[in-house]
Amino acid sequence: MKKENYNRINHQIKEKQIRLVGDNVSNSIVDIKDALKKSYELGLDLVEITEPKNSNYSICKIIDYKKYIYDQKKKLKIQKQKQKQNQVNIKEIRMTPNIDKHDLDFKLKHAINFLNNNDKVILTMFFKGRQITFKDKGEIVLLKFAENLEDVGVAENLPKLSGKKMSMIIKPKKK
């Protein structure tokens, strides 16, 4: 279970004097009792924003604590959503040099869907047994595949042979 980072509030603050900041107070160093009294008068909470590290005083604000926590969670949620939007996934499509036209069309539709979802596509051509002698045929199939995807994607590189497989990466076009 994830431990959440909550601030100390009201009587949980241990320091005798604090630096009080905020909208409805002057930025000054005050006694903790005076700050608590002021927060009760306003009907709000005294919240420790930062603990004392280099300075002698912790920084506190008089705010509605529940609203503060709600805003923090909301900011975190929006931040995670933006992070997911910017994330690029990599999808792989595998084939052999003797692929049939129907199978090629089927894989082409999947590649178009991946590129429309802002995912990169790795086209991988596998050579089994003696098929490695047809590496030119495999390269032609990959280049034709990339040519059919020109509307939605751009080839990052030309087909590269490594061992018994040839691969090529296609990235989505910017909209």
C-alpha cells in the first residue's frame, strides 16, 4: 500500500515559533499559540507546508486543509494523465518473406490502427531455415509495407538485417 505524504496540521506542529504566510495574514514569524488562535478565529486549519531544514522556522499557512489535499490529488491526477498522453508504445508486427497478399493486408490494417493510436510500429521479417537466401525479397516486402503506411506513418530507418531477422521502425506522423 502506498504511503501518502500528508502535512502536519494544527496541534501536530511541534515548533514553538513558525513563519506564517498566506493571503489573509502578514508574512511574519509568530508564536504557535497565536497562529492557532488566528486559524480558529478564521475557521480554517494551520498547515505546515515545509519543515525546518536550513532555517529555524517551519513555514505554515492558514488554509482549509481538506480543500488543500483535494487540490493536491487533483494536480497529481492531471499530471499522470498528461504523462500517459505523451507516452509512446512500441508494437511489433512479425512476418516472413513468403507472406500472402491477404495476410499482408490484414497486418497493414493493424499497423494503421497502431499508428493512429500514436504508437510506433516495428516491422520484423523472420527468415526460417534457408529463407535467408531471399533477404532481398524480405527487404522489398518491408519497403512496400512502409510505402502503404505513408499516409499515417514515417519510416525512421531502412530495413536492417541482424542475424535471421530484418527489422524496420515506423513512427506516426505528427498531426
